[in-house]
Amino acid sequence: MNTLRQAYFCVLDNYYSGPGMDPKELLRSAFAAYTQNLMRRGADRRHLQLPALSGNRDTDWAAVAKTLGDGDPAALRAAIAGMLAGLHDNHARWVRPDPSQGEPIGTGIAGVSAEHGPQLDPAARPPLFITRVLPGSPAAKAGIRPGDIVVKANGVPAFIGDTVNQSLVQAITTPGAVRLTLKRPTTGRTRTVELKQGPITRQPPAVTSKKLADGVTYVQLPGFSEGAADQVLAKLRDKPEVVVLDLRGNGGGSPREVTRLLGAFAHGKVTSYFCPLKGECVPNRTDDSVPLLGSRLLVLTDRGCASACEDFSAAVKDNGLGTLIGTRTAGAVSGPSQAYLLDDGSAVLLPKVRHLGPAREIIDTIGVPVDHHVPMTALDLTTGRDPGVAKALALL
């Protein structure tokens, strides 16, 4: 109960719109998640209902706390998660310590098309296919490959009509065995695989590069983690004429890494704005301490490009620093989060500001459009083709 109390007041005190929020709505989301958890477990209480609330944060909390008493531990955890989910903010969430010991386990399916944060992209089009399989994992040993189309998971179809089935995420990620019906694009063969979780090895994402042609360097940047900008710059120390920067699947990271890397392609530019609930927006600018490369920039994006990745992509597009190739980005860039530690070792992640692009446009929920629409298909992955790179080279 004390952890729920801490999370409640933390949101009201620290969230972007917390000071102006109606506490009734916050408590309603928490109470709804609490009762739904009880019902799923067959433990509902016949006298449990949300008390009358006044809109005063302290008296409303006291009323709810009195109604819940000591509370049900599992339902209280659901209430915290539900309260944060009720904000409908892609950068606000509750995270708990990983209780597992020893080596990590999983199926080894590390990516699927239409990934959109913890859910699937509501704008996704069929088919849904696997994009990444960890080497040596149960999935790899079962012969599952990138490009394999997921027809069903535990009997759940991947698409209902043209709409992606969000429950498929739970079917794939729930601990235990999963039954996948897969189709291989090159042969059209369909098979069903019983996949059990087992030991997996996750290599930390690394910046990689290769020469595509004379004067053209391809760099794949999986995330804007600390030091990522300098890792990219190290790959470009010979100052190539053209840089093809692959940000597909880049889930974001530090805004500081964004401004530092952009400083290699332009100086004196506004890259984005961070806006508080009240007061003036604060501009973010290129790191002009970084020497200019003088290279032409082509950026590959997809719906897996989120948060800081969209910050970078919007800065490139709005400032005319390069060309975007691929598909529209995720639209998951509400604002950078800060972590607030709770008494049980869990943490609430909350944005204090809202992100706007260099032209003060809203990118969150919308994404950054590309200059050349070039999606990756299941057949491309299966055959080893990369249409994004091919388009980049064709533009040269």
C-alpha cells in the first residue's frame, strides 16, 4: 500500500502534467486495474467499490486507502502498473527489478516486424514476420529464421482482417511454451513449431560499419546509449563522402548523444525543443564542439525507430541535413523520462517535459515521415536483400 501511495504522489508531483491533473482520474485507473486483477484470479470482493472522490489529492488517497485496507499484494502491483498505463504516455511506466537469477532465458525471438514499443504497431500491415533470432537460442535450434511469417501463435491469428492482433505479443512473450505456425516466404511452406524457453545469450548492441562503395560508409547504430555518438564518429574518422546511417530498430537513448552526433553534420542548428507544462520551451542545439565531417547523410528508419531515434530523424529532416529512407518512425517520443525510486526497489519513470521537433511540431504518436518509402519485407529478410541500402545507393 505504501508503494502505491508513493507512486500516486510521485506522479502528481513530478509528471509533466501532474500538478494540473485530476487525482480522481489517477485513482480511478489504479482502482480499475486492482479490481480487474482480483477478477482474473477469482478473488473479487463483493463490497469493493471506488469511494466518492472530491478531487483533493490527500483526502481522495485517504478514502481509497481506507477502502483497500492492507490490500492484496498482487492486485496492488497491478494497480501501480494500471495507474501509470492510464497516463497513456509511451515514456511513463513502472519498472520492477528482475528477480531471475543466473543466465537469462527466452525463446530467442528478438524482434518481429511492426514492433512499436511494448505493443505491436496499430498501423501495421500484414504479414507479421520475425526480424531477428538470437544465435544458439531455442528459436535458432528449431530452424526459425528472420523473414519467417508468423501465421498464428498458440492458435491466435497474427491479423484479424487488416488489423494486427495485439494479444499476439502476450502469446509470444508469456513464460512457458509457445506454439507458432510459421510460413517460409521463399517456399510457401507452413509448419507448426512448439518452442520452449531456454538459455539465451544477449550481446550488448554495438555500432558496426562497412564500406558499401568507394567513398560510402554504412554505419548501423542500434541505440543512442552513452558513448554511442563517439563510437559512430570513430567509424567515420576517414571522413567519407557519403554516410548511410542505419537507425532501423533503434529504440532511442540519450538526447545528449543525439545532439553530439548531429554536430558532426551541422553546427548552429536547433535539434528539438523540451517544453514544460508552463513556461517557455527550451531549445536543444547541435554540439558544435564536434568537428564537421562534410559528408552527405542518408538515414534508414522504420517503425522501430523510437524516442531519441526520432529526435535525430526529425532534426535531419527539418534542418535539411540529409535524406530519410525506409518507413515512418514509431511516434513514441513524448519526452525524456526520469526515474523515481520507490520503497520496494521498483521505479516510476516519468517525463517532466514534452518533446517537439525543430519546427515545433508534435512527433509523438505521429512519427517522422520519410523522403523515400522503402519498407523491408519478409522475403527481403529471407533472401538477404536490403531494399533500404539499395535505395540509398541508387540515390547516389
